[in-house]
Amino acid sequence: MTPPTTAVQLRVTWVKDRSGRWCQLNTVDLSHKALEVAGIYVIWCGPTTLEKAAVVYVGQGAVKDRLDDHRDDPRIQKYAYRTLYVTWAAVEASKRDGVEAYLSKRYAPLVGERRPVAAPISVNSPWE
């Protein structure tokens, strides 16, 4: 799932749970303080015996609100049988379009027709 690394323009801290595991989209506690942040998030699904893990969606905004919306989004939930994971990072508003553009180009999410028209800002991968 991780293409070759490019030079990182902005280093971000991707969130995991307290035990160091990735959060699951459909079970993460949306009332947790760690979700009271605005930034960038990545939703992906795990592998199956026939399919590789894949990025499902890249987005930005108020993380808690956006993830709550995605729990009800059938375009995303159709991958729930593969387990949906999520991570997010605080990113200032002026850089979000560029970071989302970069991550969307790098990972080609399965869902999402809207892509920001912005100069890409490269960030470290959640999986590196």
C-alpha cells in the first residue's frame, strides 16, 4: 500500500489507539478528546485472501464530525467486510487542500470524486 517515498514537505503525527494499533472506523469512540481536531484523515480497508489492503477515502475537516458521517456512507461502508481502519493528523487549514491532494494522488482512494485543486504538499505516510 506504500508507493516509493518522496521528499516530505510536512511531517505530521498520525493517530493510533493507546495500544499502538490502528483505530477501526466503525468502533472508534467518537467522544474521545483525540478526535476533537481538524485536519486530514485516511480510511482504508484491510486485505482479504483475494484482495490487497487499499485506501478507501482521504478527507479533511473536523475529524469527529467527518468520521461520524462516514459511518453512514454506503460508498465507504461497502468495504466494511474487510474491516475499515482510520487515522488522522492535525493539519492547519491553509495546508489541508495541498495535503489531501498529495495523499489522494499517492494512494488513489477507492471512493471520492472530489479532489482539491491545490499544489500538493507531501507528508509522511501513516505506514512508514
